[in-house]
Amino acid sequence: MSSFEMSFEDLLIGLNKLTPSQQPVWGEMSSQRMVEHLSEMLRMAQGTTLFTLAIPEDKVAKMQEFLYSEKEMAKNIAVDIAPADRELRNDELELAIDEFTEEWINFIDFFEANPGVKTMHPFYGYLDFDLWMLMHKKHFYHHFKQFQLAE
């Protein structure tokens, strides 16, 4: 995972390799649903979608330690915040990638305008920009592997 590139350009190169009919290696999300899910996580980081902590508070430190590790997220993990059957917001995959682009820019702008702010992730607790970047890297890598966009 350490070789996975998190630059905006590399993310877009990967996402633009997706096709609407592309099937995941595991899980039930469509390629478009996955891209929309990544956008939702960028919105979560900005605090525009509010969540409460879904794990006991004494587990947060261990969960945040995981973000620093080279361990990958588990395959086929199901969480309430990301149902695979959620209705699609965009008419097509290309529009979902456009939405992702907008949300990435909003994410970066939000933290540039609010240095040091922390926003809630339901499983990792309050995260600042650096922790969100670690979470996104691990999370995006997970889904890029799911759709064979990363090794």
C-alpha cells in the first residue's frame, strides 16, 4: 500500500479507467456507486455530513493507530454508512467522477481555510487533515484494489 499514489492526478487517472459495467473483485458496489461513496467520504471529512462515533470511545486510539499501519482494510466489510444498494446520485459514471473531482477540491479547500480543524469519522473519531489523508489513502486503496485499479 505504501506505493499507492494519493495525488489528485493519480486518483483521477485510476478512476477514469473504470467502466460502467466493470465488476468488483469482491463486494456488491457498482463502479459508479464506489466513486460516489468516495465522494461521500470526502464530504464527511469536511463535516458536511455529520456522524456520531459508532464505536466505544476507548477504541478510537487503536483505530487511529491502524491508519498509520500498512495493514489493509478488510474485504467485504459492511458498514451502515456505506450501503452498496444506496441510490445513485449521478446519471452516469463520468458525472460521478466529476462529482468526486469537485469534492476533492472542496476537501482540500476546507482544510486550507480551517487549519487544525478536526471532523468526525464514525469509526476513527475526530480526524485532522493529516489523519483524513491517511484514512483516505487506506480507503481509496481498498476500493482501487476492489476494482483492479491498484495492486
